[in-house]
Amino acid sequence: MEMQTITVALPPRVLSELTARADANDVTPGELIRHLVQKEVSRTPAKTPNRADEQLVARLQRLLAPTMASATSWGDLRNRLSKKGYEVRPAGGGLTLHDRNGTRLCKSSELGFAYARFVKRFNAAMPGHPHKMQHLLAKTAAEEDPGDRFEFFEPF
């Protein structure tokens, strides 16, 4: 296996511990570091960026923006997207767009349609979504509620 050299700066205390452990295992500090790094790399897969391909997002935005913008409810959004072969699903605190096969394509927010935007527009959280967005719904209700309006009539 071909090796490449890297330089690692360590505090004196850590270097001392590394040297002591390497000596105790009858290996060099470099061998111990290689072993530990390999163990860590094997333990967890590298995380891939959660952002979708920009060209894909641009195409989806052109195709679906009018559909998403004209939806009037969660059911209407579901039906409109389904006719085009897509669906939105809860993901974390937002939504992701999936194709007919269930493949995740992008976040709805990458298309310009964040979950919060739909919640405000539909005045309801997405059915089954773990984030109910009560703070937005309460705010929307307060904005719509005219409050205690009293009309006073003076007797003639």
C-alpha cells in the first residue's frame, strides 16, 4: 500500500501519552496513529453533503414551482405533485422531495418552498410531520384574529 506523509501537531501531554502507548504495544507512534485512524474510518462512513445537485434542483424548480405555489392545502399539494410523479415527505424539521420510486431528490426549501412557508399558507402542519409548528400557527391565528373590537354607539 502506498503511503503519504502528513504532519500532525500535538500538545506535549498528548504526544507523551501517544509515545507511552506506542511503547507499551511495541509499535511506533506512527503505526499507532495509522491503526487508530483506520479504525475510526472503518467505523463510520463518510457523510455526504445533504445538498442536491444544482442542475437537478434548477430543473425541478422550473417543473414544480408553479405546482407548489398554487397548492391550497396539504392534500392539494400531495395530489398535484403525485400527478407529476413526486411527493414531499417529512425530514428533520422540513420536507424532502421524492420521485415515484421513493428516491430523495432534494429539500423542498432548495426549491424555494420551506416547510414553514407551507404551514403558514395552509394554516396547518403537515399531517404526520413530527414538527407541528405551533409557534407559527399561533402567530398566524393572532394575526388573523382582530382581537376585542368593540364598536361604541352613542345614543342620539
